[in-house]
Amino acid sequence: MLLSKFVDELPIPPILKARWKDQFYTYYEVNMTEFKQSLHSELNDTTVWGYEGSYPGPTIEVESGEKVFIKWINNLPEKHLLPVDYTVHGAHLDVPEVRTVVHVHGASVEPESDGYPEAWFTKGFKQVGPYFRKQIYQYDNNMRACNLWYHDHSIGITRLNVYSGLAGFYFVREQRESLLNLPAGQYEIPLMIQDKTFNYDGSLYYPRKPENPVVELETSIVPEFFGNTILVNGKVWPFLKVEPRKYRFRLLNASNTRFYRFKLDSGQLIYQIGTDGGLMEYPIGVKEIILAPAERADVIIDFTNLEEKNIIVKNDAPAPFPDGDPANAVGIVMEFRVSLPLTSIDTSVIPSYMEPFPKIIEQSASKERYLTLNDNMDQYGREFMLLDNKPWDAPITENPKLGSTEIWYLINLTTDTHPIHLHLIDFQILDRRDFDVEKYNKERIIHYTGPALPPEPQERGGKDTVRANPRQVTRIIMKFGPYTGLYVWHCHILEHEDYEMMRPYIVIR
Ligand SMILES: [Cu+2]
């Protein structure tokens, strides 16, 4: 189905209203429901899932250090909107089909409130998973100002729940940040980018059968999912009218599998000011920005003196990344129309310096872990991926001590880039280095074949998701805390995460 581009205006998700707020804490309730929403004006309304009747969910805005309680409430139907594969971990026929649990991606949260995949719950909390601990989650928000997002994390069906619409923004604000005089208010706009495919009746399409049908499998997990349309904030190929001035955009790749390499067709620079974990030390002017699933970038685009111009955001990332097919049909993301009059003089700035970003030094690490990313084949001949060659259910092997610093070597033996995400902490990327995969497979020895490459300028800040490229060892460094307990680390390609590319880890005393 061919949908016209740039016919619908970009929606901006509403800000979530608190049920209670005083000087001690803030309380929110968030309902998950099924409803119909227009995702493109040429398409029948689409049945989606969302938070508080909105897809994307309403934006949650908190102050750094603000104590926030959220009751996430499942009011979804008992039957899933999309085909469930009952053969994958945690999604067998012994559990209810529709399960939810919410994770705030990038947040430092106590383990009971982190959205552990097996802490799921059903409508009215009638049934809960083995790791369910509480109905009301607590967020201490002891983080720097940053651009986080919340989404579903239920074991075995995360890809389906997020694809159905269960995702929203979560911003942490800080006084210090507002002193920088960045574009703000109506000039600060979140952009959640996703890819989807639609059936002719406007409903969401998700593959139902394996490519080579297997009798036992009525539906099947797919090793990757790529949609044929691009949505921004829940609209297909939208446009945004802007004034000839500076804007701040909070970019988030909330797609299941697709990577993006964004460019402006005007050739102008994009000024990146922040990474996953908040502001960088100083801004960088870049021609393109790569975002893997779950990665974010905080950017400023300057439309000054561009009156009456239309600027298209393009994408030329191959799928799968980095060696797959060219983007072609999905090579376009959205359009900026510099068609609004300037309402007041633009006094916002692109600062020359933002804030110090202390580097974690390698010598402070007390432990190094060597962890492989592996390709595998299941009993039905389906491809699947593992971390450290271990399935989800294997005993815990990553058990960092509270307050300790570790270096993890992510040894990618597969042919794809995997965005690796750790819960609880922000890490820093040390370097990436080519190595001999064949030699490693035979002798279990890392033989480097190139120099250690520093992180890209766009990655020099706090990160919670890192692109681990094929045939490279990617090294990250992080300090574990301030909580102890059970968390997870996983690939953020949701089709991989749902099918074994996820491992528990525990922070111990
Ligand atoms: Cu992966």
C-alpha cells in the first residue's frame, strides 16, 4: 500500500498529569488500553495499544532527584493484537497471552521497580509473573538531565507489545540545564521514530508464519522485523511547520530492529548536544546521526534564514545494519516546513560548552569480562542469537559488586550490529577493535587485526546502549550501583531480545 508523504502534521505527545504532587513526592497512574487512532489520513484508523489512550504514551517530565511513584495499570484485552509465538522463552501456553511490565529505559531504579521481564502482570493484577514484587513503582530519578523512554518489557512478547504502541518519552530536567538557554518550550520537540507495515484495512501487520513453514509452528518469531513505512510520534511520514529559528529535537529510535542514519537534504549541519545519558561536554556539528534501536540523540537544528524552505529528514541506513539492503522506500523520515513567521527574536543558543563529563579511567576497573555475541540455530532451523553462548534461563554469570568498576569486552561473532543495553547504569565506550573471528571460533583467542578505534564523537557521553559491530570487540566501562539486586542486559533488537539474546545480571554487596 502506498501512502502519501507529508500529508499529516507531526503530533506531539501530551505531558502526563500527576494525580498527586507535593514537596515530598509525585504520584502518577498510567492505564494501558486498546483503542483506535489515525496513523495516516489515507489509512483507516488503526487499533493500537497505548498508555493513557495515547500512542506514543504521554511524556513524563520529572526533576532530577524528584521522588516519583507510578502505578502502571494493565487494562488491555485478554487476546493479543498480534501473533504470539508460544515457543519462545517465557511466552509458552502456561502463561496468560497478554502480559505487561514497564521499564524506564536508561533510568537508575531499584530492582523491584525496574520492570524485570518476569515481573509481568495482567489486567487488574489478577495474574503476575514469578518476579513481580509491587504494584506501584518507585523512581528516585537521581540522574543528570536526560532523555529517557518507557516501554513494555514483558518476557517473550516485548517486540509485540512495543510494536502495538506501548512506548513513551521520560525526560529528566535539571535547573543547570535551563541556565544554558537552549531552545525550549514549543521549540523543544521529541521525535520518536519507528517503522511499521499496515494491512489494507489499516490494521498493524506483523509476520505470522515462518519463511519456511514448520508444521508445529502456527506463528513464529522472526530473526528481524523491518516495516515499510516510517512513523514519527505515531504518524506516517509527517511534516512539522517551524519558525526560522533554532529548535531542539529529542531523537529516539523506538523501532524493533531498524537502524537509522539521519541526514538533512539541505546538507546543513545538525548540532548534537546530548547522548543517551544527557548533555555532552560540548556540542558537535555533524552531517549524519546513526541511531540503533533504543539509542537517543539530543540535537539542535537551526532554521534561521531558511524561510519558505522545506527540509527533508532522510535515512540511508542499510537493513539489517550494517551490511543489508539499502533503505530505498524508507529513505525518508519526515519534513520540516519553515512556513511559520518568527514570533519573537530567537535568543536561544548553541552553547560552546555545556558541562563537565568526567571520564571513567581504565585503571579504576577491578574486573574485566569477556562476553561473546553468538549466532545459533534452534530445533526448527530458525536463526537465533545468544549472549555469552548462554540462554536466558542459564545460571547468572555476571555478578558485579556494588560500587565496583568493570570493563566488558563485547565480542561480536555474528554478522550484524547488535545494540547492547544494560539496565541500571550508564557506561562509557572505551573503544572498538577489529579481530579475527575464525581464529576466535577455533582457538578462543582474541587476535586483533586493527588498531583500537575511539568512540565516535557522537558517542562521547553517557551511554546505556552501544552498537556492538560485527567482527569487532567493543569495550565499555561502568561503575555498578547505587542499588543491589537483579537486573538484565540484552540486545535491543526486540526480535533478538525476545528470543534468548537477554541475560539476567545481579549487583551484589
Ligand atoms: Cu541483537
